[in-house]
Amino acid sequence: MPVQAQSSCHVTQANVRVTLPGRPHAAVASADGCSIFVSLQNSPNPGSIALVAFHDGTYVVRNTTPLKIQPAGLALTHDGKLL
């Protein structure tokens, strides 16, 4: 799932692969490109939101938040404080 972001995290690759615990539906990157939020369907729960963050030179799943429903699209507020 392609996501474009300006990165201050010193990413050296334009494309990376991350194994996710479900089927990705939508993704949105933080303004600095250091974090990507991914809505997941058919994860262990009906759905979840994964936080994929840049760490030690690569992107890794840092956290998942289970949901009682299957999520769809994602959006960050203009100030990047709320998902």
C-alpha cells in the first residue's frame, strides 16, 4: 500500500515492506514521515489500527489498537494530533 510522506527520519528507501497483522485497507503518514497509521481488516479482531514507525533504520509495527468494527479510511487532523 503506497504512502507518500516527506521524511525527516533519514529514510534511505522510497519503498519498504512491513509485515502487518491483518489486511491493510488505508494508510496515512504523519507530517514528518516518521510514523504511518494503517487501518487493518481481518486482524485477530474484526479490525485494528497499526502504528508503523521508523526505528533503527527501518519501519516496524510499534503498536496495534484493536477495534470492535472493521475500519475503513483514515485521516489526521490538520495539526496531526488526532487520527
